[in-house]
Amino acid sequence: MSAAYRTVLDANLKRGFDLPRTRVRTPRARLLWIVARNLI
């Protein structure tokens, strides 16, 4: 999960914290890859 949170944090840092904020999400494919990598 830390990799997923890291992806969101990196996107927030790149976008900035000024208003108005747009929603930042981890892409589904990347999230599935993170989960699959940790299951092995």
C-alpha cells in the first residue's frame, strides 16, 4: 500500500496544493500491479 500512497503523494506534489484541487487517483492498472507484485 505504501507504493499506492506514494503514487498519490507524487501526483499531489506535481499538481500543487492550491485551490481548486482536482482529485488525484492511482490508476487501476498501477494499483493492480502493486498488489500482484506483493502477492508473489
